[in-house]
Amino acid sequence: MSAQYKAEISKYTKKDGITALCFFAFWVICHVAMTILADIFGAAFIIATVFNILLVAACFAVVIIKKQGLSSIGFRKKNLWPALRLGLLFSIIPLILNFGILPGIIYSWEPRSLGMILSLSVGTFIFAAREDIIFVGYIQTRLYGLIKSDILAISFGAFLFSIMHLVSPLVQSGLAAFNTQNLIWLFACFILHFVFNALFRRYFIIFSTIILHTMSNIAGQGNLWNIGEYAVTPSQSLLWAWLTILALVLSVGIWSLYVRRRSDTVSVEHM
């Protein structure tokens, strides 16, 4: 955790935490409306993109009205390059594993054209960025106003992040959304929130998280390859997804321990 991040979360009060939970409720309402409109009118991508932009704009409005500034959700210039480099470094893992380079070579998939990859990546970036800005940058930091324990605050943020992904399936399928596949996905989202948050806390810059999240989704959604409908079985897909998550957790965990140990060593040397 950077000194800037620690100083920022120490400012927040219960009122800030409650405001963040209200914004989460607003997010849920918007996603319910978005799902219903997409089912009625089609054009799901366009409707989702509009809602996502409006949600981010609303988040910006809240922090500006409360005079907290966009820097409070990670829009900072200081240490920008190290943060970008960090996001790119860990992005190598999903780009190699989860429907990335390695499975593409193993299953002999046909690569998409560069134009198609870039076209698909625009939407992927928008979807990942709004989640990171709102959940990692805004909601997670304000939760410390309600929950002072670091691990409990992150765990609750991860819980909100994971159940958010169940809103649309619930609207579309009702209780049938609580199937094994979705529950496994919720658990994966819970874990990934810890990974995304770890990168954000290092430099208190949201772009490192957005890069990793975007690249993970680009690979995970098969944007790099023309994958046939029956190219992989569900079990194979699950295997690659969890290999990627495990690799991310291990690598980010080891890196976090190294950074903490180095920080402790420097602190001792300056005593």
C-alpha cells in the first residue's frame, strides 16, 4: 500500500462509506434497466456502452461535488509510467494463458485481423474501465470509512464486485442464474478484485488496474482468435481460466510480499 493510498483512505468517514453503498445500489438499478432495455430493443452493446459512460460520469460527478477530486479515485500523474509498466507486465500472464497465445498455438486457432482485435478491444476497454474506476477507485476506497480492517474492507469490496456480475443473469433467468457456472465465475471475480486492488494500491493510479483488467478480458473473451463454437470443451475453458487466475494470484502475491519486505527494510534503515 502506497503512502498516498493510505493517507487517502484515512480521510473517509461513515458518510463516505454509506454514499459508496448508495452508489452501488444505483449501479444495480442501472444494470437492471440496461438489461431490460437490451432485451426489449436489442443493440445490447450500444445500450451497455451508453450506460457505462453515464455510470462513470456519475461517479466523476459524485467525487467532484464532494470536493474529493479525480485524484481520489486514481487519476494521477505522479508515478504514471511505473504504474503503466506494472499493468503491462502482469498483462503478459492472461495474454499467454487465458484464450491467449499458448492455447491458440495448442488448438491451432486462426488469429483475428489486427483491425478486428482493435475493434473488439474498444468495447472491452470501456467495460473494464468503468468497473475499475467505480469499484476499485471509488467504492473500495470509501468502504474504509465503514470498515477499518484492511482485509475485511477489501473482502467486502470483492463481495460487491462479484455479486455485481450476477445482476444481469438474475434479471434474465431469475433464480436459475444461481447455477454452478455462475457461482464459479462469482468466486473468480471475488479473487480478481484482490489482484486488481493490489496493483491500484501500489502507486494509487487506476491505469495499472485498467490495463490488466482490459488485457485479461481481451484474452478471456477470445478476442485474439477466430475460435469455433466447439473449439474447446467447457472443462477446457474452465481449466485455462483458472490457470490464469492462479498464475495472477501467485505472481501478484509474490510481488506484493517483495514490495512490502523492501519497504520494511528501507524503513528500518532510516530509523
